[in-house]
Amino acid sequence: MIQGSTLNITKIVLSVLITAVLVVNLKTVDRIDRVNTAFTSRHNEATWFVFQLVKEYSNFLMLARTEPIDFQPLWLSYDITWSRFDILLNSQESANFIKAANFQAYFDQEFSNLKALESSIKLVESGQISSDLLARKIQLTYQGLISFINENFRLQSPIIERKTKEMDRLLLIHRLSLVALSVLFIFVIVVFILESRFRRQVQVSDTLTKLLDRSALMRFAKNTNHEDESYNLMSLQVRNLDEINQKYGLDYGDIVLVNLAKKLIKLVPKGCQSYRFSGRQFIIVGHCTDPAQEKQIVHKIRKEMEKPIEVGSLTFISDIAIKVEQVPKRLILDHLTSLSRESATS
């Protein structure tokens, strides 16, 4: 039988484990949410500013290719493109994304390349160089930017791959913690079932001998099932227990009872149940003997129960009185009452 202390320790361990798994689960969910929210916000903002930059850069290139060049809209387009770079690099969310993706150096260089075009526009405006040369310079920087964006702002870009791996890892932890939580929950249910059985067992068990006690026997006797069925009812009384208690002390009497109970558990035939009915009396009830075997079983029980019990330097021999009856179940309670009276007067 599982001990109460074992169940209590198991409940404490399970409570700690469940708490730990819940904390891991909640932290994982929170981390997934924060990673997803932060990454999505940064990625979306950075992507928006990048495509705005591409749009303005494309317009800037188109104006540089027109013949003749209208410098007022060209300068305006240059200023807008310049501002798109500035927003991309300095807006908090997009700047964080650019830095996290290690794109900072590239966009800084591209920004510098754009700034270098300012002098070329002035040279074309003053007629010192041809507009074709300006258009080719813008074309080269624009194509480089487009190639970089196509490579790094697709779904499989390095930062997205890293974040995807992190999310996969967090989701795996989350799933494992849910599995662990489910398993622990099942263990909790099992522990409470075992505890319930243990408590029921304790309520009807004798604390000294661990046999079922008088209340368990009375509960069986009062049960109305199979009232007309006959049962073997065997009474075993330790007649010299009071003498042992008076001469050697109650502790020695308890030791004798515990030893007798252990022997009785081994000797009770299949189909019967043993009980401690009173201080010095045991009862065996059930369907475990027939008339042909009755004397043999009684002889075996008496022989084993009356064997010497050694306690240190002392040896005790129990004087066992055995009474066997065949009793209909509806009359078991009356017989128990009669046996109780006989035990009190003997």
C-alpha cells in the first residue's frame, strides 16, 4: 500500500513541476508574441520605406534620362530620394531592422553614393558634362540598389531566416511544455485517485496490525447483498494477551499482535478476508473452506499462530482459541455481537 507521506511528497514534486512548466509555457508564449510583434513591426516599416526609396529612385532616374532635362523636378526628385534614405536609416523601427540585419553599412554607402550625385547634377546643369553621363551614374547606383533589395528583402532573407528559426525553437519549447503539462496533469489525477484509495484504506485499517478494522467488518456485515448466502466465519482469540500486557507491558503485547497479524495474512485462504475485531480477537470471513478442508485449515492456522515469537531475550507463545462457523450473511452481525460478548467475559 502506498504510504501517505509518499503521496504528499509526490504531490509537492508535481506541484513544483507543474508550476515550473507553466512558467516556461507562459514565458515562451510571451517571448513568441514579443518576437513576432517586434519583428513584424520592424520588417513592415523597413520594407515600406525601402519600396518608397525605390519608387523615388526610379523617378529620379527617369527624370535624368529625359531630353532636355528639367532641372527643377530633377532637384526635387533628388531631395525626395535623399529624404527617403534619411527616413530609412533614422526611423526607429526600420533603423533597428536595418541594424539587426547588418544592412546599415550598405545603406550608408548607397546614401553616400546618392549625395555624390549632387555635384554631377550641378556639372550637367552648368554644361560641363553631358546628361548621358549623369544618367549612367544614376543607372549604376539604382541597379545596385535594386539587386540588393531583391536579394535581401525576399522571404528567405538572412534576418527573416534567423527570426524564423528562433520562432520554430520557441514553438517547439511551447509544444514540449504543453505535452509535459498534459503528462503532469495525468499524474496529478492518478495521485489524487491513489490518495483517495489510500484514505479509504486508512479509514478502515487497524493502525497497529494493518489489517481491516472492526468498522470495515461491520460495514461488510450490514451490506444487504447476498443476504441468504452462507459465509465461513472464523474467530481467533489470543487468550493470553492480557497476561503478556500485564507482565511485560503493552509494547510487548503489541509486538505479539503485529507478528500474529503478519502470520494471519499469509495463512488466510483465498476467498476470505481477515479483520482485527477487538484488542485480542481476529475474524476471518469469506468463502474459503469446505467441510472437508476445515479441520486441516484450522490445524494449520493454530500451528503457525502458536509458534514461539522471539522478542530480544524473551520468547512468547500465544494461546489461540479458534471457533469456526457457517453463517448466513444476514446473521453475521448477530454472531459478531455474540462473539464480542464472549470475548468480553472470557
